[in-house]
Amino acid sequence: MPGLFALFKGDSGAGKTVGAISFPNPVVLDFDRKMPAIANKHFPGKPIPFKQYEDALVAGETVTAWLTQGCPFDTIIVDSITSLSYLCLKTMDDLKGTNPLEMFRTMKGTKKGGKMPEFRGYDYYNAEDSFLKFFIDNLKILWARPGRPHHVIVVAHVLTSDQPKIDGDVVTTRRIVTAGQKIAAYIPAQFDETYHFSVGHGDILGGDGPRVKHFCSTEAIGYDFAKTAYHVPPKIDFTNGSLFEAFVTALGEEPQPSSPEPSAEESPKPTKKLLL
């Protein structure tokens, strides 16, 4: 399968992470802190190392280390760019020695003589903007050069907002959730492969029952933007299966298991936290 530099976006619980970790030999930069529970639930026995962070700068150093020393993984998963954006603000607080609780207690005067809590300034959002551009650009450099990784998947949550118009109509928009709005418009433009994830329900009359089904859309549907350069179906149902194998099959290739299944005598390899 051709390598993907892809953005997986959608609402929480739509299956973005489940789809991403189905790819071969993955590592998860776990800013959402969902590992290892989600991996053990959907891919028991598949070793999926992960790393969690308290500092955005350390996450940046992980990527730059792979650039200089080589990356041992076939798939890098950033889960999610949404949580990383808020970690950028926390890192700025730490660097400045700022306590958010004290910021809320600190009142400052307004031009009209009133008082309001002190909030984060533009320097926080400029830092978020600069760091995320640096982070995504270095991931792209890492992916584009020969060798590993073959796939880079960035997961993003989306926000739905309804804006009423004067004529009574309502305009619905969906955008990637980040701390600042400027970087939210920048992120999708960096990916040729952008897939939107959604959930549905089975056909009770058809025997599927009421179970939740997971879908990956590779073409835009309504206000849910998506795009691909590959000849794959516009909507892929990967419920209780591997999104990677569904892609491989759609491209006319022989599907290969992303991880060997443990034998009856062999205990499953644990999903473990990395020390990167």
C-alpha cells in the first residue's frame, strides 16, 4: 500500500484512533491519553507502543530525534493534534511560571472602568501556531524521506457550530478543534489525504442489530470535508475490522495482517508505554 500522510478527523468516538492503530507497526504519540485501553480492546495481542507527554517541547524533541537518528516504526500516529494544541498552552504556562487558577483570581480594569479576569494573551496562541507548524512540517519531512515511517496519521477532533442567518436559515460549519482558530484553518491544507470518520447503526431488519458501525469517508459528504488521491470507495465500513486491510483490499492488493496473531501457546505481547 502507498504510504499515507493523512489527517483523520471526526467527532469523539467516531473510530479515528481505532482506524489508525490498525496500520502496521504503529507508535502512538498519545496526547488524548487513551492508551493502552483502546488498543487492548480493539487489537488484543498486537504490540502498540505509545508515549504520553506533559510538555509540548518534549513531543517536538521526539520527532526531531527520529529525524536525526532514524525512526523504527512503520506508522506514526499523533492522537490528537487537538490535545497537543492545548498542551502548547500548558507548556507556555509552565515556562512563564503562570498558575491558571491565579489568573482567574486576578482582576484587571477595563476601559469602561469595570473589572474582568486576566486571560492568556496573544503570545500563547502565537506559540501554539508556531509549534504546531513546526511539528507538522517535521512530520512531513520524516515521512517524505526514504525508509520509515511509511505512514503518518494525525488525528483531530471536530466542532460543529450552527450560525443563524437573518432570513431564518441556519449555516452549519465544522472545523478542527484547536486552542486558537488560526491554526485550525492551516492544518487541513497540509494533508493530501483527509478522511472524515462517523458512526451509524446497523440495519435491524437486515440482521445487523442496533450495534454501532464505524465509517471512514474519503470524499466530502455535505459539510464534512474529505479528499483522497487514491482509487478507494467514497465510504468504507470498517466495523469490527481493520481499516488498513480495507484500504489494501480496495487498492487491489493482497491484504496482510498488520500484526501476527499469537499462537495458543504464546501469550500476547503487551501494549507498553515507551521511554522515548
